[in-house]
Amino acid sequence: MTIDGALRDIEEDADFVIVGSGASGATCARWLSAAGCSVVVLEEGAPAKVGKGDGLDAMSRLYRSAGAAMTVGKDRMALLQGRCVGGSTVVAGGIQSGLPEAVWREWVARDARWAQRLPWEALEMARERMDAELSVHKTPRELWGETGAAFFRALPGQASPTWRNTPGCQGSGRCLQGCPHRGKTSADLSLLPQAEQYGARIYARCKVERILMEGHVAKGVRGRFESGKLMTARARKAVILATSPIHTPWLLLQSGLRNVGQGWRCHPRAVLTGLFHKPVHTGPAASLAMESVVHGAADVHLQTLELPRSWAASRVPGLGPALASRLEQMDHIAVWGSSVRAEATGSIRRGPWGPRVHYETLRKDRVLLLKSLAVLAEAMLQAGAMEVWPGIDGAPEVVTSVKQARELALIDPAPGLTQLFATDFFGGVAVDERFQVEGVSGLVVADASLLPTSTGVSPMSTIMAVATIVAERWAAA
Ligand SMILES: Cc1cc2nc3c(=O)[nH]c(=O)nc-3n(C[C@H](O)[C@H](O)[C@H](O)COP(=O)(O)OP(=O)(O)OC[C@H]3O[C@@H](n4cnc5c(N)ncnc54)[C@H](O)[C@@H]3O)c2cc1C
Ligand code: SF4
């Protein structure tokens, strides 16, 4: 049973103290505890209580800052992360995509040591192990939904059903609000209960504020419960940071380390909305049923999205009677998205209320994004949309022809041209051969902060594979 907060100061000691209970932390806890190590997990958020409420309700209970965190820079980019036991896995769409080998080769070309740190065969084996653990499977035809089927028809040979960790999916399209049917093997329902069976102790509502160091050796962490009481957790073998590439660099900076937070990356994402002549939400549909991944020179990831009505409604343009009439047709409205493997890098810095993410896309990233949105708009029209609403500065409010759709690629790619958001984050911490923060013994990074670049595909599968390798190496230490 997860320990939900504390009304007195707590002291703990264990072989491993893991900070963060999301994709990377839960994976480490699962494998380290199964290997016979004692494990304490500290999680800032509360136990995940998934309700049947609307998107705003989920935002306030399961997301960090209710989903309102933004980057600092000229782009308008929201940063979405889970903040609860299970982390972002609770609100993730469930897509599990293996790392493209071309991306791994790029890492090794940048620095040959990646071939030893994360050998390709080890990554593949770890991915297969996690796929089996989480019951990953291809989205079946009956859960494509109308929009998924339309996407599949409109992008022949390019679109394919997603692979997801949703063995009990009933197609209610609510993954981003947390699954009300417990149909998704999010960490709170899979890896963490397994870890607890092996003896791991998981504390919720406990924010780690500082790493305790003796010289250049990490000895434990100091945290604070929501109640104000203190947690002191000492690690006999290592402190494992698994709080995401936004919070891991921040925690290191808070703890007095320097030279961290640089080289941060993400997958900037934008969506298009389309009005179809017939209802497109008529039967069961998985949240992210269909995707199209383009690798090589242009790394682009196109997806269908089943969003809460309140979120989809925020993408509907117009004012007064025009807006009202469109909102009356919500059942005819589909949202499709595109994310790009941006080359821009940013940095994590300390702000007055937590991490500040300084980031701005490069012109070439925005050009790629516009091209991908043009492809998506054309596909939407071919799939039967009467109108596409791009929501891009400089574009018509309503696109109704293929010519107009193609012209989206030619818009001036100025920063801030459309509302961006990101859920996938990478980089910011340099590690040594044992995944320790360079120059600090016993301070291990297990999340995507250690990755040299972005993955180009949905990252959770890679993050879990990397965390599995980190756990295996340290269990054997
Ligand atoms: C809405 C959404 C949809 C997504 N969909 C997909 C998808 O379909 N497929 C995919 O591959 N990826 C998806 N992702 C991305 C994926 O979920 C993340 O890449 C992955 O979960 C990151 O793993 P992590 O362990 O680094 O961080 P998280 O899973 O975010 O977990 C980090 C945890 O650390 C906790 N924490 C942070 N700071 C502290 C602290 N100081 N003390 C204690 N605890 C702390 C946080 O509260 C959080 O619970 C999605 C993400 C979001 C937000
Ligand atoms: S689509 Fe609905 S039923 Fe399926 S996993 Fe997501 S939330 Fe659960």
C-alpha cells in the first residue's frame, strides 16, 4: 500500500532511494526490488484518483500545475506532465514505440561511449521485457473509431494503428484524463504494485527538495510532505533521480550542482481541428488509435487524438453565433496532431517557484511543423472534413480546399505562430558509464535527462527500456 503523506517526520534508509514514481522511477523500483534490493520511492504527487469528470477535473488532480506550465521564450508552448503516483504514465495515451535504430546510431556517432552505456541489443531486450510486462498490443480495428479509420484511409501506406499498453481498453477515449476502467497498465496499476509486493515502500505527497551529499558522494535526500513534515531518506547504494528532464536538472541545481540543465530538448506538438459532415464519435475509440511516423531527414509524428470535449472545444475558432453553431456540432469535430523531432535545444534554470524552461524552436523546426500540418490538413479534407481549422497565425481561419491546405506549408514560420504543447522531454544531465551524474558517486539518473537527443517517436518505451538497464546494472553492483 502506498503511504499517502505523513503527519510526523519520517526517516528511512534503503539500498536505493528513488525520486519520482513515473515511467522511469516505477521501472527501476520494479526491477531493483525484484532483484532483492530494498527500495524507497518518494513521489511529490498524490495517489492517482481517476474520476469520470471532465478534462478540467483531471487537469487539476493528475497534472502538474493543472497543465498550465509554459516555456520561457517567443513560442507559446505548454508543458504537460503528470504529477501523481505513477507520474505521466497515468495520463499518457499509452503509445509504446521502440527507439528507431537510426536515432541510436546518431547517439553513438556523437559519442562512441553510448554503444557501451546502452548497447542496441540490451535496449531491444529491455523493450521486449517491458512490452510483455505491460501487455503492449496493437490497437484492434474495433477501437480505431471513426477518426482513426478516416486517418487510415487518408494516409494510405503511411498510417498504422498504434501499439499501446492498454490491455483492458474499452475505447472510451479518456486516456489523457486517466483510464476510468483501469484498462491501461499505467505504473500505478502495474509496476508500482509489483514493486510493493517485493517490499518497496512508496511515499506519496512527498516532494524531494535536496540531495544530501558528503563531498562528492550522494548519501540520501531531504523531502517535505504536503503536511509540512520532513522526510529524510538515506541510500546505502544510490539515490536514483527519476523526476523527468524538467525536474531532475532542477533538483540537481537546487542541491548546488553546476553544469546541468543545458542541451534540453522536446517534441513540439500542434493540433488541427476539422469539422466533418457526419458525426465522428459514434462508437468506441482508443485515445490515440492511429499514427504515422516519418523518419529520416524529416522526423515527424502524426496522430489522431480523442480529446475531452472541453479541450477540443478550446480549439474551435470564431466568435458569437458562428462559434455557438460550431460548438453545437462537437460530435462532428476531430482533432489530429503533429509533433516534430526539433533540433532546438533549451535549458532548465531555477525560477522563483520551481524549474524554468528556456526554450525556443528553430526556424527549421517551425518549417517542418508547418509542412506536417499542411499534410495533416490535406489528409483531413480527403478523409471527409468540410472545414479544417488550423489555428495558425497567418493562415485562413477556415481551410476548405487542398490548395489552401498545401499553402499552410508556405506561411512565414515566425515564433509563436500557433499554440504548441509538449509531453516528451530529453537531456539536461551528463552521466558517466554507470549513469551517475558526472563527478558525483551514488547519484544516478534513470529518466530521459540522460539521453543525448530526442527519440522522434513516443518516448515512454525507450525511457522504460533505459531505466531497466540502469536498474539491472545497479542491482548487480
Ligand atoms: C498527456 C500526456 C500523454 C502522453 N502520452 C504518451 C504516449 O502515449 N506514449 C509515450 O511514449 N509517451 C507519452 N507521454 C510522455 C511520457 O508519459 C513521459 O515521457 C514519461 O512518463 C516520462 O517518464 P519520467 O519517469 O521521466 O517522468 P514522469 O512519468 O512524468 O514521472 C515523474 C514523476 O516524478 C515526480 N516528481 C517530480 N519532481 C519531484 C520531486 N522533487 N520529488 C518527488 N517527486 C517528484 C512527478 O510528480 C512525477 O510523478 C505522455 C505524456 C503526457 C503528459
Ligand atoms: S481509451 Fe479509454 S478505455 Fe481505453 S485505455 Fe484509454 S481511457 Fe481506458
